[in-house]
Amino acid sequence: MLNVPSQSFPAPSSQQRVASGGRSKVPLKQGRSLMDWIRLTKSGKDLTGLKGRLIEVTEEELKKHNTKDDCWICIRGFVYNVTPYMEYHPGGEDELMRAAGSDGTDLFDQVHRWVNYESMLKECLVGRMAVKPALPKDYHEEKKVLNGMLPKSQVADTLAKEGCSSPSYDWFQTDSSVTIVIYTKQKDINLDSVIVDHQDDSFRAEILIKDYSYIIHVELSHEIEEDFSVRVVENVGKIEIVLKKKENASWKRLGHPLENHNSLIPRKDTGLYYRKCRLISKEGVTHDTKLFCLMLPPSTHLQVPVGQHVYLKLTITGTEIVKPYTPVSDSLLSEFKEPVLLNNKYIYFLIKIYPAGLFTPELDQLQIGDFVSVSNPEGSFKISQFQELEDLFLLAAGTGFTPMVKILNYALTNIPSLRKVKLMFFNKTEDDIIWRSQLEKLAFKDKRFDVEFVLSAPTSEWNGKWGHISPALLSEFLKRSSDKSKVLICICGPTPFTEQGIRIPQLINEERVTGVSPTSVPHELMGVYVDPQWLLASKKRGNQV
């Protein structure tokens, strides 16, 4: 029996939590696709109704534009006339109307923060929100987040409640190098927690501390070499970033502070930071799925944690299009031959190509040597959930297999208590099964791992299981190694698959699991703590992009 606590996961403020029931796609009329919208924005038509003027918008003026025929929305201080976009919005008109005549920033962040609205709606820009008059000095109001940056006192208070201390940094130099030392005062910091980018003269380091980002961002006072090293002393949470000087000159200062320098910001408010990665290779895996290999710039340190995703960005017909993907390993088998290199500069993606889509055909047309912009990682999945894990069950459909790759690798190489890992992989036909041969070889090599393939449209020659996800299929599959073993169930696939998969373990165990809320980001992992087990669910939207 599953004993389910009353508290839910993710927390109400989590980026994984969306409106009740999740966000669903609405069928669009013919001629209302994303490409049709891009064509409209390029047509020269006045989409704001202001004949090219930009105005300052007061709260009172914004509130007036709150109907489907006249809808203005504010996002991060900028006001857009989204009336012409109503029929093109995949989430439907009602979803946009939830923010009509108001500040829709929080709602936007909950549903699809990753969407590049500045590019999508640039022809709908009405202007900026008017700045409110300054408050009297004796006006006492609770301090709030300003521009995503927490006041220092609030930072200290917030971290103190979570058992943390405020981070800080220092730097020192030798004749040939500059070392930036960051004191996080956390014991769970590792190389996955550190993201470093050096672009032109700008140096930016982002340290992930629980639900916050500590940022060092400066315009360096002198030139440095492209490559640098990052070292983490995990038991004290100290990070050392060693930069190589181009000239053996003495630096009087590190540099000029840039946006959000030396600040601690809630991760949901940091925005997406991109770097250009070079396409190194692409190879066919199935008839419609390819393995893409991207190389990080030499001036970037980035390791995507297990269970998290990044965003790929391409400019298509003058508009920036962004889509989320979960990185994978280059091979299931090579991961078990030798440890992952800590300075790995390559990121791999298994991506299904939709011929009638907008994003994936453009991605597939890229030539070796072309560039794709890759964001910082996002997601709330914590490796700590694997502690003392004994039974791991993976349910995947189609490209919902991609988040399972690194989870599978991590579990088999890093969890001493693990007794069994079982994957049930759902596909339409045999030709759709990703890395079938590798999965079978892995099962032969590691006796803790079993894989079962299930097809929904098999040929007469198929001797394996067939059908759709159901209690009948899973009742035997979900049997654990012992009555009290700690269990983790991971589910990822199209929306109906995920929603059905979440319910089935509850039915089998005759318990109701509460607090599961689908995420709006493909392959993002989320869940509910089940004592003494875990139930983890992930959702992949079925958008053909």
C-alpha cells in the first residue's frame, strides 16, 4: 500500500506547477499555424493599432483593454496588443484572456516561460508600463522582489529559513592567472551547480543554490584566454574559477559590474541565458529520429544535471523559435565503459523530426559547423531522490525515452542500494524503437536491468507485448523486489500516456495519490513523495515541431 502525505510536490511556487489540470492544446483553424503568424508579422500590417507609435501605458489604461476584441497584456513591464494573436495561440483564446488588461508575467512564467515572447510579439508591442510615482519616505511596505533581484536583507532572511548562509566572492591573481573564489557555504554544491560563460569581454558565472542563482557578472578589465578551469571543494561549497591572462600585467580590479552582478536571484526570475554551440554531427537512429551532437564553446562550462532540460533556439524567417529538449548520453553502452569526463564539451540530443513541423525540419537542415543557441538547464529534479533507492521503474513512450537515458545511467553506476531497474518502452512499431539493440545489450550486460517493448500497431511477426498503457500490462511489471523496498516510478510520454500512467500505480496499490500536476515543459520531471517510495511523473506535449 502507498502511504501518501498531505503535502504536494512540486511546491505551489514551482515552475513545474501549472494551472489545474495542466495546459492543453486547442485545435487551431486552418491558416493559423505558427508559420502563418510569422508571415503575418512580416506583412507590414499594423498589429498594434497605433500606426507604429510606442506609448507609455498606465495601469488604468491597461485595464480598459480586457476583451477578446481589444486585449492588451503586460509581460515584464512591456505591454502587447495580443488581439491579432488570439486565433494563433496554441493554448486558445481563453488562456490569453486570463491575463487580459493586466500584468500576465506570473501566468506566463507558470505556463511557458521558455517561449521567446519578445520575438513572437515584437510587432504587437504597444509600449512600456508607466513608472509609478515614488512613495513617501515614511511609507512602510513589505519589501518585494525588484527586477528579479532580492534586497540583501530579504536574501539573508530567505536563506536563513532554509538553513543557508548568503554567498560571497573574492579574487586574487598571479603573474599568469586570475582566480575567482566563490563561497557558497553549501555542502551540496558540485560541478553541475556551476555555469560559466566568457563572451567577448563579458564574464558570467551562475551558481545554482537550491531555488536561487548567485550571479557574478562583470566586464573584465583585461583580456583572458578562452579556456579556464573550474574546481569545486564540495565539503565546504567553495568554487574556484581560474582564468588565464593574455598578458602578464597586474590587474587593479576584476572588472566593471554588469547586470545582476553579485546578486542572489530566484531561479524562476533569472531569465534564459544562451550560448552558441556548434553542430558536430547528426546521425539517424530510427526512420524519423536523429542523434544530434553539439559542442559547447571553449569559453563555457556547462553540465546539465540528471533530470533537467535545456532550450534550443533557432532564428526561422527572422523570428526566434525556442523549444525544450532533454540531453542524453552519446550511447547507453559507452557510459558503462568509463566514467563521464568532467570537462566534457559535448551535448547530445535525440530528436524526432516532424516533416510538417516548423522547428525540427529547420534543425535537420543545419549543416555540420552551423550553430544552435543552447540555454542554461532548468528543472527541479533532485539527485537526492535516488538515495537508498532499491527498485526503479521507467515507463516511456516514443521520445519520452530521452529523460530516462541519463537516469538509467546514473542509477546503474551510482546507487549501491539498487536491486532492480525495469524499463517498459511503448512505441507504435518496431521501427520506432530508439536504441533497441543497445537496450538489449545493456540488459544482457547488467543483470539488474530488464527492458520490455510494447507496440500499439505491431506486425503479425511481433512476438512481444502489444497494446496501450493499462493496469493489466503494469500489474506484473511494477512488482518490487521486497515489500518494503524504496521505489521510484518515472513516467514520460505524450499527455494521454502520462496522465494514464500516473493513475495506474494508484489503482494497482488501491491508493489515491494526490498532488500530481503535469508540467508544461516536454520531458521535465516532477513528482509526489510517497513514503517509503517515490512516484515521479513527467509529461511531454504532443506538439509536432
